Amino acid sequence: MFGKLIETLKKDPKTIVFTEGTDPRILEASARLLSGSFLKPVLVGNPEEIHAAAQKSGFNVDGAEIIDPDNYPEMDAMVDKMVELRKGKMTADDCRAALKRSNYFGTMLVKMGKADCLLGGATYSTADTVRPALQLIKTKPGNKIVSSCFIMVRPAASGENEVLAMADCAININPNEDELVEIATETVKCGRVFGIDPKVAFLSYSTKGSGKGETVDKMRNACEKAKAAMPEVAVDGEMQFDAATSPVVARTKHLDEGVGGHANTFIFPDINAGNIGYKIAQRLGGFDAYGPILLGLNAPINDLSRGCNAQEVYSMAIITAALA
């Protein structure tokens, strides 16, 4: 999967902001990216501190652009733009103070066209990644929420990778029907970037009315709305996970063979199910989990786990750039 993404990026190289320029994991990933020619890292922080950290860790980041919020020549223009974006919710002094923080500063670099995308969160919370993105990058026209998906990858017996998409596992706690449709639509678009021919299952503890309850109704209604919103995409539900993935179970339950037994894009009813589900696939199913990939924004802004390693940073940087 990554080979294909890199080949695509080589044809149209991108620039990515790393908001934590002194972190050894970021420095190692940046050094690897610099050895290629498809993705240019921009490191936010003090140049002397970044070079000292790189030297201490043994990584060569010569060639990376380093931008220091404390000595940025275009800060006044950035402040003015941020005041405009916040529409009276923050004064110029408020914006200047916020832009001393790397998450806000890095997000504004993307907003002002200095970079194509951003990856942060190795040392701060998901909320501190999402908040500046919502305030400054904002959602795409027609979108009302930011959501997320995980791309799940494991080797298959055929020699090709098995690639799945799961959503929303990280952002929306209890999405309503219309939000589920938006989550599904954005996940389909994202999955296609990674070679997924979408077969979308709206998951539940019920299959086609075998169970009753508010969440069953929610998933059934959301599924019907998604079918109308994406008539060209195979969508079905509500259904249980075994019916979505096992052709034998799907036949037993008389499901359409287009999705039943063959689903590769899974829409969960809430964050509890989604978060538990992707982690079961990761820990017991042998899948590598890439994400959360934020969906619905005007530019790719992605979040790292604070427990991430350099390989995960490198992989997520490629994924983020591929969406730009």
C-alpha cells in the first residue's frame, strides 16, 4: 500500500508540518522522509534546539525547513488572518498568544498555504489537534462535522494486503443518523485513496430487524439515507459483524451478496463500538491500524498517538500527504 502512495507522491510532492520539531520520533521520521523526494518536512520550533536534538539523537535533518513561531517574519499577517477567521471570538492579542503554541502556528501555516498538510499530537491530546483545525481550517462545504477513520492493513494469503476502513473510532461519541451518513461518505472517499473498493456495512447487534432498539433504528435509518446519498456505492445494513464479514452467515441471514459477507468499510453506531472494534482487529486480528485519520476538513490535519513510534510517524505522514 505504501509503495503505491509514495509513487503517487513522487509525481506531485507535498509539504507536511510537524508541530513537535524537537521530538526524537519526529526527527527520525523526518530524516527518513528527507532521504526520499516525495514529502518535505517543515519542523516547528527553535532552530538551535531542533538541530541540537537531532544531533543528540543521531538524525540528519539538513534540508528540512525549520520555522520558529518566536521569529516568524510573517507573524503580523498570520495574526490578521487568524483574527479574520475567528470572526470576533479572539482579539489580535489572543491570536498572537495562541500562535506561540505549535499546534495553532502549524495549523495556520497550512491555512496560509505554506504547507499542504499537518501531523501533530505526539506530545499533546487529540483535542489539541482537532480544535485548531476546526477553528482555522474548518469543515468542507456541505460538511457539518469532523469525523475519523482507521485504515486497517494485514497481509493476505494472496500476497496482496487486506485493507479495511473503520469509522468513527475516535471523534464522535454518539453520532446521529445524518452524522453517520457523513461519516460513511467521508470514509468511502478516504478508503478509495488506499485502494478500497467500498462495500459499506452499517453495524449493529441486529441484522435486518432481528433485534429491536433505538440504536438498531438509528443504524437502519442511517443506512437507507447513505444509500440515497451514495447510489453508486454498495451499502447495506443494519447488520451484525459476522453477517458483514462471513459469506456463510450472510447467506444464512439472506443478505445481499454485494455487501453481506464481503464488507470492507465498517460504520459503527458509536465511539464505544468503533474504538473497541478497531483495537480487537489490531490486537487479535493481526491488522496494522493507521489513524485516526481526520475526515471532513478543508485540508489534511492528522493526529498522532502520544505512544507512537518513529515508524508510525513516518507512515502517518505518508497517509496524511496522500490525502492532500
